[in-house]
Amino acid sequence: MHPEYKAKPRVYYLGIPRKFVAGAVYDPEADECTVGAKIALTNLKTKKSQTAKTDEFGDFWFEGLDVGEYSLKVENDGYYTQKIESIKTEKDVNVGDIKLYKKAQVAS
């Protein structure tokens, strides 16, 4: 920390946590969290994709991410798909609550 001492310390940091993207999914009409929604996170540069499902609280996490730019896609049967583009992981990111709206059902 004091370059004037010319100590040349040799400190190596192992296991430094990498970046994460997290959020929650819910149905605003039913005022309930959405369990089991499919979440896809794609690195826009490498096109590498990861998937997860929301837990019993509607939460999802992607951990151990490289710094970069990502897109997020949320899908659930009977609901409109939601997309979030350009998520930058210079810092950890919580995208917040994502609203999923039910598709209109056609009466037969």
C-alpha cells in the first residue's frame, strides 16, 4: 500500500466471487409470485446461454458470471414472454420484480 517502501508484496486473492444477476417474477393480476417460470440468460458477445427456474418465492439467480452484456428472457405457460435487453455485469445486478401477464383466453 505504500509504494515508497518498495516492499513488493505478493498477495493473491483466490475464490473472489464473480458477478450475479438475480430477480423475481410475479403475476400482478393474481398478486402472486410465479413458481417454475423458465428464465434464460444469454451472453450477447459469446451467445452462451444459461437457464434457471423460479423458486417458491418467484426468485431466480445466475451466479459466477463473467463481466459482459446479457439479455434475459422469462417464459411461463399461459403468460406473455418478457425480455430484458442489455444487462451489464460490471457490478452485481438485481433486475427487480418482473411482471408476467396472462394471455387472453379465447372462449369456445
